[in-house]
Amino acid sequence: MPRFHVPLPLSPDLRLALPPGAARHVQVLRLQPGEAITLFNGEGGEWSAVIERMARSEVEVWVEAHQAIEREAACAVHLAVGLMAAERMDWLVEKATELGAVSLTPLLLARSSLRLSGERAAKKRAHWQAVAVAASEQCGRNRVLQVREQRHLADLLAQGEPAAAWRALLSLDGDATPLRDAMAARVGDAGVCLLSGPEGGLSPQEEAAARAAGWLPVSLGTRVLRAETAPLAALALLSS
């Protein structure tokens, strides 16, 4: 059944005009009045609805019942990832949403190939958030990965991730703990914040600063993974 993200309050027996993006999507799919659809607003669960009326640029639906369905991963994972080439960031956001990440914070690091500021940074963030919404619609999640404002590493290390008590950084150093072993030794089910570098990885100074701030260096093995692949491989392990 077609699914649409509607960032609005929803309730049973509600007649609702879909936001422009969702309305365009309904029209692109050539849905018709009387057809059933699913809505979700990211606050939990999903809603059954029926298309009632369609105009040139408007779609009106009747919201029916709420189903308390969640498809979230067992472990809440927050990603902090060095900014990389735009198409790789798009792919990372999409797949991280599908794999269940709760949030993604782009980091401006020494080796970041993409550098954003001002209006361009705001537009990119909005674009990546739209990618996350589309991925949630497609994969069945009823919550949407939150793309946060870009930060410098020093800010992340100073403030941390309040929702994540366990902090790890992906490292190629020989003393890094295999991620599977680190997961087995982790106590409790508190959220995880995973730090990963851009193309070329974290600089030695950045990794040293993260270690000094208490981040545990972890490894995915002996192979060198691409910047967009490594956090997703770790996310898959953490979410399983």
C-alpha cells in the first residue's frame, strides 16, 4: 500500500488536505479517489486513510484508524559522519534510514571533500532530510532519521550525543577493538553514537582527540571500506 509522510497532527475521522509534497506524490502515482493509503507523521505508528478528493494541485484524504506499528532497530544508533562527496552523502542518508539510524550529524573534518556554509549548508540539510523521508516511505519505517546541522568535531567531542551513552569511533589502527567484541562487552541497551571519517578517514589529530574524549576505537576488520560503506556496515551490526 502506498505510504506518505505527513508532518502534521493526525487523529481518527479527520478530513485532511495533504501537504504539497505528499499531494504531488499521490498524483505522480496516479492514485484515485476511493483508494486506500497509509500515512505516518514520524511520531509513532501509522494511519490508514482513503483518498476522498483530488484537484489539480490538491489531494484530500479521510484519516481512519491508527496502528501502533513500529519497525525500529533494537539499538538506537546516532551517526556522526565526516562530510563527503554529495552523491555519497545522499546514498549514506538513504541507506542509514533503511537500516534504522535515529540521527545523522554531518561533521566538517580536516579531510572532508565537501565544505558547506550558510544558505548552501541549509539547502543541503533540507535535501538530505527529504532523502530520509523518501527512504522511510519506501522501507516501512514510521519514524524518520533526523539530519542534524553540521558540526565541527570539537563541538561534538565537547557536547557529545545526549541520547547515546556508548561512543565509538571507526578506526584502522591495530589496537582498535573488533566491533563485535566491543558490542558483546557493552553494558545495558543505551543508545550508541558512532563516529566515522570522510574519504581518507579521520586525521591522526582528530582520532587522538576523540580517544582522549573517551570514544572507543573499534574496527570492522582488515579491509579498508569506503567512507560511505564503513558506517553502514557498523550500523548493520549494531542494529541486528
